[in-house]
Amino acid sequence: MKVTVVGAGAVGASCAEYIAIKNFASEVVLLDIKEGYAEGKAMDLMQTASLNGFDTKITGTTNDYTKTANSDIVVITSGIPRKPGMTREELIGINAGIVKTVSSSLIEQSPNAIMIVVSNPMDTMTYLVHKTTDLPKNRIIGMGGALDSARFKYRLAEALEAPISDVDGMVIGGHSDKGMVPLTRLATRNSVPVSEYISEERLDQVKEDTKVGGATLTKLLGTSAWYAPGAAVSGLVQAIACDQKKIFPCSALLEGEYGLNDISIGVPVVLGRNGIEKIVEINLNDAEKAKIQESAEGVRKTNGLLNL
């Protein structure tokens, strides 16, 4: 099992670390455009192997895609964050160019790989890969809902004053502050609806805190988060590599599901050795259906900024 992670920054390196520690992959390749950067991160991580008890080989390379050949799973974390004075259109234009180049280079070396897209705006970059490659739709997965759901469960456990292992919940919709749809109605504590324990007002606060989860961390850290995003990616990679058939909310290309067409957006999917094995349609109430439609409109607006 060979996994390639493009982008050896904080998210990419965390992803590689968590994959290695779980010890299910034979090799993780880190690739970056910055000279020596991926090699240094790989060496540093390999020097933890005896301490953390893993045998996964981690290698680094500077922009040499031949080192990624025959990867089973590839992860794209590369792209730039939005800078002061930069328009949304400029950011999308730059990141779209990066993602197109990276995805074509990866497919050239690993035509049978399953691709996980992390680069932002994530739903739009996932849609771009669908539109610019010949990969079947089950092999293109956008990571967003897995991270958003982890943040949702963190906030639920905080509100419930409960261990997080007792809590279950899911976020669907677009991976953005306005696009997320935390499904508070379906959230549970050990199978009991959380509404049995906490007030509607407190649940609304949980929902809002979840939606600004990324922005909250950016404000505190001065940069984007990396531990939870890296862990979320590693969870998806493990589910695929180990054929776990686990359900995660991921950005998937919809063709009629949830009343949506020609859009990549976060919905529950079963992940296994073939990538997206199944899109799971859950019964939403009218308010939730309206929210997912509203979220889709926002994603389509961003997709409209792509030069396809």
C-alpha cells in the first residue's frame, strides 16, 4: 500500500505522520516544490519510527513525480492561502492551476490511484478534478465533511460535558463557514438524541461554533489548523486502504442524489477499496433540505469562477 501526499506543509506532514503511526501503509511519499523541504520532513518523521513503533517507510522528494509511481492513494494538499488584498477570484485561479497540474502529474504516474482533494476551496477543487481528468467519480474524493464532523463532535461533547467517544454527529454541505449543515437533529449521545440533554439554544450555539471552526483556529493560531485536518485525511486513507466500508461525509460528485446534479458537495459516503463505494441518502426534513440547497448554490457560485 503506497500513499502519496502532495504538499509537505503542516497539513500534509501531519497527514503523513498519522498514516505512518497507524502502520497500515508500506510507504508514504511526501512531495513538495520547495527544494529539500519534503526530504527534511520525511527524515524527521522517519527518526520517530523507533519511538512511535511504526514500520511505514516515509520518503520525500522535490517535485519528482516519478517517485510517486504506482501509488494506491494520492492526497493533494497543495495550494496557497488567501493573502491580504487578494480577491477570491485570484485565489481560485491560482489554486485551480496548481490542482490541475498536480492531479495530471499524479495520474500520469499512478493511473489507478484514488485521489483525495484537500486544497481549498475544497468542493470547487474536487469538482475541477472531476471535470479535468478521466478518473471515474468513485475515485475522486473531497475531504471536508470528515473534518467538519470531527469539529462538530468536539463542540457537542463540550456542550454535553461528555466523553467524545459517547458522541456521534455529522456535517454535510459545502466546506465553508456559510455552507456547512451540521445535522443537530440527528446528533446523539450513545444513541439518545442530544436534544434530550441540552437546550435548543445551546444546540444552535454548537452549530454556529462548528461552522466557524476553521476561522476560530486561524484567528488563534495566525494560520490554518493542521492536526485535525491531517487526522481527517488519514482516516479517509485508512478506510480506503483497509477496505473498512466506513461512512464519512465527503465531497462527492452528485447525479441526482439529494436533488442535486453536476456538483461536488459534502454528503455521507461509504469508503472502501474502490474509493466511494456508495453515496448514502439520509432522510432530511424540509429545513435541512433547504439548507443543503442553499449550500449548493454557494458552491455553484464558486464553481462559476473556474475557467473550465
